Amino acid sequence: MKPLVFTLCLLPLAWLGWAGMNDGLGANPIEFLIRTLGDWALRMLLVALAVTPMRQLTGWGWIGRLRRMLGLFAFAYALLHVAAWIGVDQFLDWGTIGREIAKRRYILVGMSAFVILIALASTSTNGMIRRLGGRRWRLLHKSVYAAGILASLHYLMMVKVDIRPPLGHIVILALLLGWRVIKALPAPTPSGRR
Amino acid sequence: MLIRRSSDIREFEVTDHGLYLGRRKLLALGAAALAAAVASKAAAAPLTGVIEGPFGTSEPLTSKIAATHYNNFTELGFHKDDPAENADRFPPLRPWTVEIGGECAKPGRIGIEDLIRPHALEERIYRMRCVETWSMVVPWIGVPLGDALRQFEPTSRAKFVEFTSVHAPNILPGQKTDLLPWPYVEALRIDEAMHPLTLLAVGLYGEDLPVQNGAPLRLVVPWKYGFKGAKSIVRIRFTETRPHTTWNDLQPDEYGFYANVNPAVDHVRWSQANERRIGEFRRRPTLPFNGYADQVAGLYAGQDLRRDF
Ligand code: HEM
């Protein structure tokens, strides 16, 4: 199962590469590249966040083993998204890059999401889990919820008028996080008292 | 004005009915006519008798495919490729008439042919800079707006000119949403409207204006951000006070009324200091007034363009 999902996760990147070589990225290929990578970073993050609810709903334990890989794919697409912005769009113009991060709230919000993803990706090895200890590791990795919220907000803030696509992502995120909230509520006792 | 608005809608429904009849006729003429119609959609009719206009730039033209497939025309959708994709929802509507009103001696309704024909069609190769920091070099065909407007004899009270775009929510997919308040309205100060650079365009790349570029009649104001260029114009009105305009009303801190291209005044969410010329890899510096400062900077003498952005 894992190799299949791994291949599926690579398809958007492969398609981008193929389209890039065949003049298929449209009139403004750099903008298209950045946006597509951003879209897939957010989508991968939502898919990773869907693993736990899916496992609980279906009882399929094996889904849980995909979670780390999906999270790392979210990070990989985010890394390429940011690298494309820095390297290809701003062309390593560090002065402008610094000013843009400081001045543009949507960039700052995206940056915050990205910093969280860096922390999570770099502590996702078995060695790091051991070193941090399960409790602290789990606590740290709860910040993926914040990354999801910040990334969706980043998307919402960059849109000009048509906020329907970012809102769609926000609704999905709300369902995924809402599920966890409901699960965390204490179950009512039969007599109705706690 | 409200009364006029409702009569406008009726007028459009009539046109739409004509369109429907047109389709029936097409069907009656059979497959050959259909094939011809499809072919004519692929290759628009070339415009004849076009002379070379002034102010042209010698910079390389943006490819026709990019200029006709990377568009902001929200009536036809909110993504860059939507207008080209949805172009067939808005077939060339004839007769196309423009209602002229407000502070002028000769208001009335005029057909597009009568509006344009008295003047020589000029090709003007202009830089076009979008507020979203991309730019193109585009060969427009049209007549100077000032020449077209003078025949209506604007009075001394005409301080602004307002342009209203087509309103047809029954066929235009963008207008089925309320993401923007329809119809789209733009406006210029009268001296901007009368400036020889300002063009009333009916063509592009030697042919009729494609639907996705604002057919059949649009405004081109090369020293301003692209959103000032109202598309598919159905009404022109001379006013004494500054008209409300769509983007400025919607987000006044992001889209100014003047919207002169200005590298020194950032958009709220991005810098305007540079731009990506479509077809080029590296960004290039943006020029004040999009490189037309020699022609138009004088219009704004004494005005603080950081405030009046
Ligand atoms: C330093 C961090 C980041 C920077 C500088 C950044 C930069 C950008 C920029 C410049 C755009 C707009 C592109 C345009 O206007 O054409 C954008 C859009 C976007 N970004 Fe980011 N981003 C960052 C982090 C992230 C992260 C972590 C995610 C998701 C996990 C993300 C997801 C998105 C999405 C979904 C879009 C919208 C794409 C669309 O329009 O379809 N970004 N980002």
C-alpha cells in the first residue's frame, strides 16, 4: 500500500515537471508553478490530517502507517513552493524577500506555517521520536493543527475576490479538526451525569 | 439613473432574444454554415484600413496566444484561463449599441459602427501592466477615445467619464455569482479620457477584439493598471462628480481610483516595484506611468500621487 500512495503523491510533481518541459504551464509559468505547489502542499496537509479520523471511522489500522509519509509530502511540496518563490520568482533578491516577508501579512502567515512544518519534518525520524520521548513528541506534533490553520489562512489572504476555493479547504480543515474535538469530549454516562 | 438602468436590462433581453433567433437560423442553414461559424471563431475577421498610430513601442510583442488566454475578465470567470474557455458563452452580439448620457449636449444611443466609423482605425502597440505585477506588449486597434467622445459635445460640467460594462447574468458565468457588484464600472477624469493615448479599442493583433479581451468595445489606458480598462462597454456617461468604480468601491485601500502605474506605491499585498513581462523569466523594474510619463505626468501636476494612488 505504501509504495502505491508514495507514487500517487509524486504524480502532481511529475505532472508539473512534464508540463514544464512541454510548454504546458500557461502564459505565466512561474506563477502557475508556485500556485500549484502551494495547492498540493495544503492538500497533502489535509490528507495527512484525514488519516486519524479515517482510521477511527473505518477501523483500518494500516492507514495510520501512511501518516508520516503524507506529512512529509506536505512538507516537501511546501519546501518546493517556498523555494520556487525565493529562487525563481524573487530570483534570490534577498533584500526584497526580507521586505516582502516583513510587509505582507499573507507571506508572514505562510512563513509561520512553513516554520512549523520544518520543525515537524525534522523531528519525524524514529531517532528523534525516541530522543524527544513520546509525550513531548506528541505535544510538538499537535502543532500540525496550527500549521493547517495558518496555511489555509495564507491561501484565503492571497486571494483577490474568489474566496470559494480557500473556503472549501477551510471547511474540510474544520471538519477534520472538529472531529478531533468531538472525540476529545468526555463521553456522557448513561445517567446523563458526568 | 435607476430608471435608465432597468430599461437597459430590457434592451439586453431583446438582444439576447435576437441571439437565440440567430442560433435557430444557424441550425436551419445546416452543417456547412456551422462549420464555417466554427472556423470563423477560430480565425476572427481581419480588420482592414488600419493605419499605424502614434506612441507605439518597438518592444517585442507578447505572443497572441498568451494575450488571448491569460486574461482578467471577471464576467467570464475568476481565473486567468476562464475568459478564453468561456468565450463562446458570449458570442458577438450585434447590433451592439452604446448608451451615451450625462453632461453632454447630444446624449443618445449609438451603434458601435457609428461610434467608430467616423474615425480612422489605428494600431497602437502599448505596454499593458496589470495591478497583479505582470505585463504584456499588445497591438491594439481602435480610435482615440477623445475623438469618439467629442461628437456628443460634453458640457463644461463634464468632469469625469464613466464606463459601464455589459450586464447579462443569464449568459455570463461570472455574473451568476455576487463576488463583484455587477455591472462592472470604471471611470476616468475628463482630461484622462480626452488624452491622445487613451484608446477605444475594437481590435487586437489585426483582428476583431476576441471576446475574452473585452469584445466588441473596450477601453485601453496604457499608463494605468489594467483594471481601469472597462471591457464590453454598453454605456458611457459624462458626470460632474467622481463616479463610483467597481474595484475602488470594493477594496479602496488596494485599488485606487487613479490606479496610475507607480513603482513607488505598493499594493497592500505586494510590491509594485517590478513586474514579470509575460514570456520573460526575470522580473523587470516597473516604470512610472508604465513608461508613458513624458506624455501624461503633466496631467497630475500638483497632485500627491501617494494619496491619489
Ligand atoms: C515562507 C513560506 C511561504 C511563502 C513565502 C509563500 C508564498 C506564497 C505566495 C507568494 C503565494 C501567491 C502566489 C501568487 O500570488 O501567485 C502563495 C500562495 C499559496 N501558498 Fe504559500 N507560501 C509559503 C508557505 C506556504 C505553506 C506552508 C503552504 C501550505 C502548506 C502554502 C500554500 C499556499 C497555497 C495553497 C497558495 C494558493 C495557491 C493558489 O492560488 O492556488 N504556502 N504562497
